[in-house]
Amino acid sequence: MIDERTLQRLGGIATVHQLRASGTSAEELTAAVRGGALRRIRKGIYTLPSAPREAVVAVTARGRLSCVSAARTYGLWSGSDSRMHLQYAPHARAGPATGQVRHWVPTEQGPELWRVTPADCLRAVARCADEETAVAVFDTALSAGLVNPISLRRILAGQPLKAQARAVLARPGSESGVESIVRQRLQALGHLVEQQVHVAGVGRVDMRVDGVLYLEIDGFAFHGDREAFERDRARDAALGARGVARLRVSAAHVQHDWATVLRAIESTLAHSVNSQEARDHPGALACSMY
């Protein structure tokens, strides 16, 4: 009998040795292939029909998903690079591939055939991705508990200095890659950014900018139903009742119309400062009030 639990644990792809070690006989393997319960994609390598397409393509090409492609499978930020990144050991024989990015570096031998280990994934990201994407991957890895700041630096030890420097820029607190991108961009402009700030009666807010602006960043996956919509409106009302500056933007706007988002942030910050000064010196700034 095929041990589907072993196959599921390995991402739906396993070697004949892994399957035999789980108690599957040669006869059972043959019967499973004939019956359609398994597919044989390479000599000695079998997959479930439900195995992810990217995983099957990677193994067929004799590589493993790496860099942002592997990051996506670990639930981390993967940026906008939709190409398939594959990792090979030096001097390995690669299969046919089209439109793929190949990484020829020493590879840790994890149990999964189709993707590199989390550590190799982060190393590849540090070397290959642009700085903003790499830091966003690291931020989401920190928030997910996959690494901590010390282990991240240890993983990148021995990598090029540029890659190691990117670990220093990583911060815990970003629950999505888009939040990390906003943090990075605002800090680069000199703003103070605090993440996951607790507000009494509201809960955690994604960011507080310059100590005065409470910023929420919505991704449709987590805010696309009626319950989430109502919850967000309730949070906005609670923040409004406290009389604080607040702004809610979408992840799509951050990714595709950052200039408009930045103008909204800067304008809200400026208005907040002017309002505070008007309260402190009502006569001096009366003409600046709208």
C-alpha cells in the first residue's frame, strides 16, 4: 500500500528509496502507477497527481526550486519576479528548461527533492534578488518564526558582503512583504516607523509613522470579505475616536502606485503636525487651518 502520508510530507514527490523505506513494495509501486495513484516522472522518482506543477517541473529539470520561487512555497514574500528559479549543485547535469533562472551553487541535501532548504532559499534570495525584495523576504521569514536575527546572519555568513549586509536591514514585525516594503521606503526617506503598535481599544496597528500617523495596509486575501470589511471599519472608528491621524491603503496601491500612497502619507503627516501646532498656538496658525 502506498504511504500517502510520507508523500504528502515530502510535497507529493519522493524517490523509490524513500517510498520503500516507508514500507511500499516494488509491486505496490507498479500497481499504483498503473492505477493512476502515482506518476513516474523520472527514473526512481514518483509523484502524486496532486503534486504542485512547479515542483514537478523543477524535478523534471533535475533542479530544485530556489530563491523567490522557493520563498513562495515557504509562505514568504516572493516579490514580482515570476520566473522559476532552480538550484543545482556545481557540475550537476541539468534537464531542459525555458525561461528559468539557474543557480549553480553547493546545495544542502534536505529530504524534499523539489525545493531547497529554507537556509539555501534565504542564501539564494540574498545573492539574487534586489535589495528591497531580499529584505522583504527576510522580514517575512522573521515574522513567520522561520529564523531569528541571529540565525539569519549565521545562515548568510560566508556569502558575498552585499548579501550579508541585507540581513542587517531585516526587521521583525512585517506580517506581509508589502508592509516590509512600506517600512523600507519610509525609513529610507528618514521617517520613524514602528510596526505592530498596540492601541488600547483597537488592537495592533500595522505601523505608526513619526509617532503620529497610524497606517494600515490591506491585502485582499485578508480583507476581502464582509466580516473583515466591518472589522476594519470598526478599527478605523476606534482610532478616529481617539483623535489620531490614520490612513488605510491597499497592498495593490503600494505595489503599483507608490507615488500616490507616499503623497497621502506625507500630506496626512503634514496636516497632523499643523493641527498639533494650531492646538498649541491657536492664534499663530489660524490662517493655515482648512
